[in-house]
Amino acid sequence: MIGVYDYTVIVTYLSLISGVLGFIITVTGVGHPDIGVFFLMASGILDTLDGRIARTKKNRTEVEKNFGIQIDSLADLVCFGILPVSIGLAQLRKSGIFTEIVRKRDYEGSFAMLVILLVIALFYVLAALIRLAYFNATSDMRREEEERTGHTYYIGLPVTSAALVFPLVMIVHLACKWDLTIIYFLVMLVLAMAFVMNVRVRKPGKIGLAVMIVIGLIEFISIIIAFIV
């Protein structure tokens, strides 16, 4: 049987499963965007662990290393490229924005708004795909420069940032009386542009990683509180 199935890749597989479950939930019935956010955050947590777990195995072959790199990017496209879009579309259906527009017989306005939001969603997925493919294609060049300069960096905003940004929007949405569905898509547009910008972003060190984990935990707790309230 082809593929790798040891502990170095199991977390990546779990991250993908979480993303797919979130997608299924958000497209089922009227959609459940709030629950989808839980799976988005779960994928984000798993993604922060997979690389570090994989590097604990000292005798990995080149095939195993390359396999790990490829499935990580493929899983990221599903979890942080497609899932955020499905969450946004589920929230759009749940909010009843277009139902209200149609009720007012503003059919042209409804159609125009829908097209704009769908274009943003498609652009976001495409930008995430390009960002991930470029990251893989330039890995050797980037590694050589990192060894020469001692600095580690990303080019463009990592797509995994979606696991922190979109839950924050949903938390504010749940905590206040405002409908932030359109804001969600505007944030999606900004992130998509940040994915493909030719800007270097320093990789977070241990402190930076710890800060992001704390932020993620705060968001997780906050969204639970927002549900209860």
C-alpha cells in the first residue's frame, strides 16, 4: 500500500479530517458556521504540532520528508483555504441577508452582491493555492538563504493564519448584535491579498509560537462563552 502511515504524518491526517468534517457541517442543511469554526481552530492547533512531531524522527527518508511536505500543503488547502470559504457561505445563508433583499424586491442588488462575495471566495481559495504551491516550489532556495543568513522567514502571509483571524471575526459576530457576515468576506479578501504579496514575514520563534497558542486558546474559550451567552 502506497503512502506513509507512521506517527510523523498522523497529525496531518487528523488536521485534514477536521477540515473535511468542518466543511461537511457547514454545507449541510442551512449550514452551521459556528461549529465549522471549531473545526477550523482544531485544524490550526494540529497544524502547529505536525511539523514538530515529524522532526522528532531522526531516520526519516527523503521520500518520507517530501511526502510530509506535500500532504501538509494539501491539507492546508482544505483546512485553511476551502473551510473558511464554506464557513462564510454558511453564515451568509444563515444570516438571511439575501432573503431580506429579495423580500424588498431588490433582485438586481441581491444578485450583484452575491456575485461580488462569490468572486471574493474564489479569489481567496486561488490565493491560498498559489501561496502553498509557491512555498513548496521555493523551499530549496529559501533553505539555502536561511543557512547563509541565519534568518527564517515566509514569503507572504501563511495560510494557517486563517485559523486565528476568522474565529476572531466570528467571536465578535456572536458577541455583539451586529451582523458581520459582509465584514467576514472583506477580511477574506484582505487575507487573500496578503497570501500572495511578495513580502517577507519572519517565522515566529518559541515565544511567538507560544503567544499564538495562547491567542488560539483565548479564542476557543471566548467562542464557547459566546455560544452559552
